Amino acid sequence: MSAAKRHTSFIYMVAGVGSYCYYLTLIKGVFMFMKFFIQHGRALLLAAVAVVTAVIFCGTAFAQNKPKAAVYIMGNPEGRDALRMAVNTFLVKSGRYQMIAVDAIDLVAQEQQRQMSGSVSDDQIAKLGQDAGAQYVCVVERTELGGYSYVATRMVSVQSKVAEFADMVKLPQGGDIIEFIKWQVGSMLGLAVGAQPNSAAQTSSASVSNTSSAKQPVNQVTAPTNKPSGIDGSGILTDSRDGKKYKIVTISGITWMAQNLNYQPPTGGSWCYDNAISNCDKYGRLYDWATVMGIDDSYNKKMWEGSDIYHQGICPSGWHVPSRKEWGDLAKFTGGIGTYGETNSRSAKLKATIGWDTSPYTIKGTDDYGFSALPGGDRSSGTYSTSFSGVNFNGYWWTSTATNGGRYVRSMNFQTTNVIEHEYSGKGGYSLRCVMD
């Protein structure tokens, strides 16, 4: 046999021995594993079952720890059931809530709406949610403000009886209303929902959050799209008559001054509280009604029959004295009930967070929308004397609307929750917030 053949045979022999050792080791390993499984299989099986059970239990517990929520669609819009189902599904997908079936909530709420001319307050919504076993109620409502259609959405906490999230957006013309509502709910909760459907439509919203997980308030202070002269890019209005500057805020499509007017007209009745310039700097000036309207002071007493709509009065160019309806729409936006939001409005949402009396009895302002109302007091004018009163405790604001019995005024008090409506003589001295045309 040649040397080459002997070398090849030796290689085959070594390879065969190696293969034999490999398979022998593999078979031995299999038998060892089988022996171990026979000895410990029961324990391993129990451990596997325990792990699976723990995963299922933890997942269930996590789901059960999510607050229970219900959806309520106010009124009877077209596709009401489909709309509620869409909102329900979207809230589940947010991962924040368990949704519960609340067939009874519709019947009870609809009866309350019937009895109360179509309005249901946050307190009543919270009671409905409590009766249904929910911790939150997502309320969706189509409403009319200032001649436009809006969709108002709010997430009412059953425990606190207030809306922890709220949003109101002008309804686009045409398009899919369900997709629009889903976008609005997601936007309200701070979820990534992309661009607004029919985004070419003009929108205005004011959102509020009392929880850190939600987005920051949107449009809390915004400059309007069609700005009159005097408004800079940061939303500050400069009055060309005297150079004074004012913050502005857009709430439910209406742009307000976020500070009281501090313009001193050349004629008419206007005053600083206690005749101190520092009070004008802080609270703005106090005016009688005829001065606010820019008309003869005889109309502080006699009936004025002019229009209360877009009446400029002493407001800067492009701005006007708010009507009773405009103040009413603002009160309704905070939760007010009635044609002009006369009851159940939440003045705290409009009050500045500082500047009000600090006694334990004071209902503190939360300034949810950036309106920043301050208690500038008033000036009363009697037959024999005049006096100032109420600073730090009360704020009063004129409207452009007159009646045979007086002129409409809205007020906020340090101890009351409502944005109160009054009919007062035109001779009193009250504050003014102007509204953009």
C-alpha cells in the first residue's frame, strides 16, 4: 500500500472515530435531559403555569386599574349610535380607560335635557356617571355659538364633578363627522392624531387639563387669523391712541382682551379705583355706560334704542363692546345653562389665579382659558355722594345691551361660582373688556 493511501485511510479512521464520539455525546445529552425532565418535569410545568398565570393576572389587574369611562352623546345628532361607538373605541385604543356599557345613562340624561331645555351640567353628568358605575364620562355635544356650529367635548370626573379635559372646535363644512370627533377626542387627550380632518376649516379651541399626562392647554392665548392693526406676532394688542398694551385670548371662536381696558377718553365718566393711578394700571379704568358706548351721557338714564351688535364705543379700532349674548356665550362655555348662561357657569375658570381675596372662603381662580379676570371693584354714584367698593372681592363688566330696566352687566364674586348677570343703572362705574370684530 502506498504512503498516500495509508495517509488517506488514517484520515477516514480519525473522522469515523470523531463522528462516533459526537453522536455518542449527543445521545448521552438527550438521555440526561430526559432523566432531568422526568425527575423535575412536574416542577417545571408548575413554574411555567405560574409564569403564564402571573402574566394574565398582571395584565388583567393593569386593565382593572384603569378608570372606567362612559360616553354620552348629547341630543340626537345623525348617526348617534355610530358616533358613540367610534368615541368608545378610540378611548379604549388610547390605553387610558376601561369602557362600560351605559344604556341607562342615555335615558336618564335625555329626560334631564327635556326638563331643563336641553342642558345638562357637569354636576348632573357626574351623577349619571356615578349611577352607571363610571369614574369618567366623555360628553360630546354639538352647539351653536355666535352663528357658527361647534363640537364641544369634555371628560367629566365623577369624583371632582368638573371637566378635567375640555375642547370646543368649530365644525368644518362637510366631511366625516365621526372622523372629526375622533380627532377632537384624541387631540383633547393629547394623543398623536395627526392633522385635523378638513384642516382648511377655521378652528378655535380652549383646552384644559388637570392631569400631567395630558397635553398643555392649546389656544390658551392666540392671536386671531384676521388681525386688526395693532396686534403683534405674540398676540399683544397695542392701542394706537395711547400706546397701552393688552394681552388677548381666543375662547370658542371669540377674541377678547385678556385685560380690562385702561383708556382715558377725552370726555365722559371714567375713574381709577380710589382715584389711584396704580389701580388703573392693575385693574383698568371704571366707566359709566354712556362713556363705554361713546354716546351722550343722558343715555345713562333714558332708554337707548341703538344696536348692541359690533358697537365700537371706546374700544380700539377693530374692537367692540361685548353684547349680552357674547358675555352669555362665554359663560356657557364654562358650563353655564340658559340662553345667556345665567346659571351654573364656572367663574373660577375665568378668574386670574392671583389678585383675589385670599381668605379661606374665597373660591380661587384657575384661569383655565387665560381670560384672567380681576376684582377691580366698582364706583357707585348716588344722589348726594359717590363711593368706591369691592376691589379684591368683586369684578363687574359692562355689556352693550340695554333694556327698559337698565343695562346688562356681568360680575364675578370672590365667594360665588357663577358669572352673575345684572341689570344696573348706566351711572355706575364698571370695567370693560373689548371683543375683536
